[in-house]
Amino acid sequence: MFTKIRWRLLLSYLTVFTSILVIFAAGVRLLFARSLTHQLTDRLTALGQGAATNAEFENGRLKVESDFIVQQLIHKNQGLQWFDTNGNSVLQQGNIVLNLPFSPSINPMQFKTEKLSILAVILPIIGSDNGKIIGYVRVSQSLEELDETLTKLDWVLGSSIIIALILSGFSGVILTRQAMQPIEESFQRLKQFTADASHELRSPLMAIKSNAAVALKYPEQMRKSDTEKFQAIVSAANQMTRLTEDLLLLARAEKNCEVRESSVNLSAILSDLLSLYQPEACAKKIDFKSEIDGDMYLLGNAGQLTRLFANLMENALHYTLSGGTVEVTANSVSSYLIVRVRDTGAGIAPEHIKLVFERFWRADKSRSYWAGGSGLGLAIAQTIAQNHGGSITLTSQVGVGSCFTVRLPSVKVSDRSEY
């Protein structure tokens, strides 16, 4: 039980930590990408301003006297394009030349081609004579270098997150173990106290039952009211005995998780229980049906498995009204044995289904423990199923009925030794 809690705590811790790291890494990458893009835009703007000074308006046309070294533009994956006020191309240099319609309203602009991403900045060319716009210059540069830098950053951030999670996982295991240790020790002391108290209560309860039974053998020597009181004492003692026995069984079952002692014929156990509870079903006029495959074996403790399915059948018969149906089915599916105990009883509300396996739980309307019951039957059943490497689940609907499904690992017939 605590192992699952530790893993859940560790998983929750790692999930939260991972979310924080991912958000932090995404923020760092976004800020870094924006910073690089702004720096590149500033460089392109400076280059465009230099290119704009080499253009003049003569004889009604834009004339460009470019002194830029083309090889430098090619080496830096840059390109320059000059346009007149009508958007007509006048001159272009470099290897990054855009074949797109001229649109000075979008500035800067970033887009992708089939091969690479490009960032472009458009600047107006101001005439020195009248201060009016005489044309435009568009500066472009490939973002390949920027993308490579961001890719390297992604690898660094991703590797850092993985390393941080690995280190956090190791430290988390240690921390969760240390945090759960006091709780586990307290729980173990509580279980030991429950087992010891249950064991010590058996003797005084037996003495109470014995003395009350002796007194009831001679009713003529006591008043009628005294006889009723002794009967009440015997009834209470029986109920307390059942409670202590169930608590002791539950404590022992939880303490001794390794219960796989020998090969057990589950079909025989279920058949014996069906024969045992058939008279009770007939007395309540309940249709007690069964469909059990023959010779289904598993490794386990026959006594505990008998108690598991006895609790489920008692539960189904108690909550099924006269004229109802209780059905027990058992079959082998793959490497598991599936046993279902279905009834047409009161059913359980959806919000209560997850509570039925808790100790002493009782619902106000849909379920209540029968007279003499300890309220531990389903908790014991779940513990036994889990100790055998299996599970028990419940599906239910109020007014329709419930179905308990037990799933236990099977063993090959050739590997068995009958109990």
C-alpha cells in the first residue's frame, strides 16, 4: 500500500517539476529567439540605411550607385533590393533575393520558402533635396544561422531538463521514502496493536459467552427479564467475537503478503461455497445460479480464498430481496481467472463505489451491515485478492444491482500440485 503511495507522490512531484521546467525552458527559448531576431533586425536596418544613402533621384528615375561587395552579401546570406516609389525593382544584389510583391506596409516580415526561412526589412529612401520618399530598399537575410542556434539551444534545454528530472527522480525517491517512513512506522504499530488487541480480546469474550451460555441452560432459576439480558449479552459477545476475528484476520493478511503456498483448485472452492449457501438462498427464495469452468488452478492459500468468495456471496445474498437473483460465474481468460458475483440487490450510488472497500464503511440508505456483521468483509476480500497478485472491482447501479469482479493470476494445470 505504501509503495503505491510513494510512487504516486514521486510521480506527482516529477509531474509538477517537469511542468515548471518546461514552462521555464519555453520562456527562455522565446525570450532568446526574440532577442536574436531583434538583433538581426537591427543589423539589417543598419545595412539598409547604408544602402539607402547610395540611391539618388535623377531625371525622374531612381539611380543606385552601390559600393557593397557582393561576395560579402553572399557570404552572410544577405540580399539587397532597391525599388522606386511604384514598387518596380531597380537593382538587386546578393543571393537572398525575394521574388515577392513589394509591400512596404508589412515591416519587418518573416516567411518560409521551401528550403529556408528569411527575414526582410524595408526602409524608405529619402531624397536629400526635398526630403520626400524617392524609393525603397529591402534587406533580406537567411535565418538558417538563427535556426541552428535555436536548435542548439533546444538540445541544451532538453538535455538539461532530462538530467534535472533524473537527478530529481533519485532525490525524490529518497525524500519520499524519508517522508513516508514515520507514517509507515505508525501504521505498522497500529496494525500490531490491532492484532494484539484482537488476540487478547478473544479470551475474555470466550469467557463472557461461556458463562452466559451456562446461565441460559437453567432459565428456571432466573427471571424472564434476566433471561433476555443474558441473551443480549450472548448476542453482543458473538458480534464482538466476529469483529475481533475479522480484525485479526485482516491484520495477519496485510502482514503476510506472501501467501502463495500451493496450487489451489478454485473451481472446487466455488462449488463447495455454492453448496453451502444454497439453503440460505432457497430460504430467501433467491435464484442462486452459477456457471463455473472446471479445473481452474492458481497459487495461493485455500483458506483465504475461501474467505474471499464467502464474503462476496454472503454480501450478495444479504442485499438481494426475495425473488431476486444471485449469479456466480468463473472462467479462465488468458493467464487470469475471472470470477464475478452478480446480484439484483439494492445497488450502490456512484459516489459510494470507491468507498465500499474501506473498513467499517456503510451507506445510509443503499447499504448497511447485517446484524452480527463486522463491516470488514469487503476490506478483507480486497486484501486477500491483492495478496494473491489479483484485484477486485465493483460495478453497481442503484435499484438494479451490483457485480463484484475478482481477477486472479492462474497457473498451468501441468505445473500444479492439488491441495
